[in-house]
Amino acid sequence: MIFTPVNKPAKPPIKNVILAITGGIAAYKSAFLARLLIKSGFKVRVIMTEGAQAFVTPLTLQALTGNEVHTELLDESAETGMGHIELAKWADLMVIAPASANTLARLAMGMADDLLATVCLATAAPVMVVPAMNQQMWAHPAVQLNTQTLGDLGYTLIEPARGEQACGDVGAGRLPEPEVLLEQVLHFATRQSQPQILAGKQVTITAGPTIEAIDPVRYLSNHSTGKMGFALARACRDAGAEVTLIVGGKVNLPTPFGVTREEVLSANDMLQAATESAESGCDIFIATAAVADYRTRDAAPQKIKKTQESMTLELVKNPDILATISQEYPEIFMVGFAAETQDVEKYARSKLAAKQLDMIACNDVSRSDIGFASDDNAMTVFFANQYKKQPVPLEKASKDNIAQRLVTLISDTLS
Ligand code: PMT
């Protein structure tokens, strides 16, 4: 028999979310998730299985969501207001968190033996399933088989997190933290409602500063925080691209959900990671990293003692990552950034030509309200001659907003 996915994509935008909670110690985290979903602007209705009510009371969820909690399939009072069919129709998205092993099995079988399972069959909304259980149970072939079946049926599976479990075991099976789950829901909602203008594209982005060792305790670096590169990673991901983010230095930002992050330190490390990424298939390369132009000729193997009144460091030039990738992989669409403090247009145009780029986004890093470390940026984008495009100014806005507009420009230029 051929199973066709039963959960057709919901129509954008996603506003109404059913949060379904099953029996497990992680059920308490769902109360936090309900709160975060509401704070993010979603309308939330909660379904709780009998098992879930052993861990958290419906009253808690009712107080948090401001809505009656649904627990019974055959509940006369619910049937008059919002029965299982109305509930199924109301939802734009259903999130089952935590999903117990028992629930996975029931959904994989297509059973309709309680409200949760019945709504899953009756809804046309997409269903995200977040399994959470003891690590040994999660590893069991029957549970894995049911999970795979749910994937085949069109459910969206969220991998459980690894770590210490309530029972004392260590391994995979923890419910991800509510903030992480919220990010996944937001990502899912954005993808549903946003045109996938980079669908099928592989994008590599460099971000942050590089660190060039002087000795084991000291280094040369700069003020880049990685914010611009991370914003671009989110924007490319939301536009449907598969994103690899090569992060230099000591960037302390959370990895955007769904993005592959690679940590490097120096310019040489970054070049190696960039080359590997280009080699393994890359359509668009975006260089937001503030790469140190020079490194010490030889980093001292031991801490340098401060015995002299003055000292001289001999610096040698670092490889130019952007220019190297552009030269060696001419098929990749190359987007550079230019950090300038004066004669912005002149320097941007000369970098565009010298590094053989398709586009360059030029920001004025002498301003304290944009550029390095700020949450905002402003820039002018210049294009290679063959595109015959006038420079496009992107007026001051959040780095996320600037990144989204850059992604649109990239997509327009590519097509
Ligand atoms: O990280 P944030 O705090 O959010 O700050 C963002 C930013 C200001 C760092 C960013 O918007 C920015 O301007 N990045 C480019 C910084 C830079 O090094 O510019 P540049 O003009 O020196 O270099 C030109 C281009 O060549 C850049 O794309 C750079 O990544 C690349 N380059 C430079 C030198 C080198 N050895 N290898 C490179 O790939």
C-alpha cells in the first residue's frame, strides 16, 4: 500500500498553534513553550493526554494560554464549542512536545484512540513532533521505526537533545529547551510564509574576526562580533538555502537553527574551511568576516616575558580568502563586504574588481551606530559591470533587515 503524506502544508501565515503535550517528565517545559509562543504572537490552544496530566495540570496551561485545555475526545461541553474537528480546522500548525514513545507508536499506526491522535488525523495543518524519552527507549529499533514512519507520513520530526536525563541516564532523548523549540517553530512559520528565493542553493558565509596568535596567551584581532554574518545566515536559511557558516575568532552567538557552523581561529584556518566548503559544493559565497590582513611571522611557542622596554613584532600578509575562492572557483557567485572609513565608493569599486566579485556590500565602519558590533547597519551595494546595475543603497536598519534585503538583491542578480 502507498501511504501519501496526510499533513498538507498550511496556508501562510501561521497564527494558530495547537500545543499537544503527552506524558513525560519534560511536560513541564511545554508550559514555558506555551508562554514563549504566546509572547511571539501566536494564538495557542493546548491538548493534553491523560499521561501529560500526571505531570502538569491543565489549570497551569489554561492560566498560561488564557484558553480552556482540551483533554477529552468525547467531551460534551467541548463538542458544543470546539470539538476535535473544529480544533483540527482551527490549527495552522500543531506541535507535539514532548511526544512519548507511546504517542509515536499510536500516530505511526494512524490510531484515533484519544483527542490528540484524532486531531492529528483530522487536521490539514503541518504537525511538528518532538520526541522525548529515556535514551534507551529512544534508541530502541521499534521507536526508531515509528519515528521513520512518521517522517514518511509527512510529520516534521525534531531531534531530541542529548545530555543528562531526569532518570540519571546520559544520552539522546531530552526535550530541547523551550527557547530552542520556539526558534524551530518560528523558522518553520517563516519558511511557510516567505518565498523560497534561494531554494536548492548552497551558501557559505564567513563571519566574525580571525585571531592571529602572538604567543599562547596573546593575539591580534579586531572588533567584529559576527552579528552581520549570523543575520545573513538566518536570512539565507529562511529563503530556503542550505547554509554553512564559517565562524572565526571568539564569536559568542547561538548557532541559527538549521545552519551548519564551523569554528576556526586564524585566517589560514578560515581559508582551509572555505576551500573545503567550496570544494564540496557551493553556489553562493558571502564574506562578512573581518579577516586579519597580517599575522605574526612566527607565533612564540611560550608566553613572551616583558623583559624589554619595547619590542617589535614581524608581521606577514595573510591569504585573501575571498580573492582565493573567487579565483579558484569562478562558477561560485561571490559577494564581498567592504569595511571602509573614507572614499567608500572608490575603495568598494576597486575591491569589487580586484577580487573579481559579483557584488560588494560596503559599510562605513567609522560610524559607531552601524558596522562593527552594532545591531544595525547601512550599506551601499555595488555590482560587477556585467550585471549593468546601479548601486543600491540600503538605508540604516537592523542587521536582520539589511540581510533580508541583501538576500533579495543576490537572488535578483542571480536570476
Ligand atoms: O561582525 P559585526 O560586528 O556584525 O560587524 C560587521 C562587519 C563590519 C565586520 C561587516 O559588515 C564587514 O564590513 N565585513 C567585512 C570586513 C572586512 O574585512 O572588510 P575589508 O574591506 O577589509 O575586506 C574586503 C572583503 O575581503 C571582505 O568581504 C572580507 O571578508 C574579505 N577578506 C579580506 C581580507 C582577507 N585576508 N580575506 C578576505 O576574505
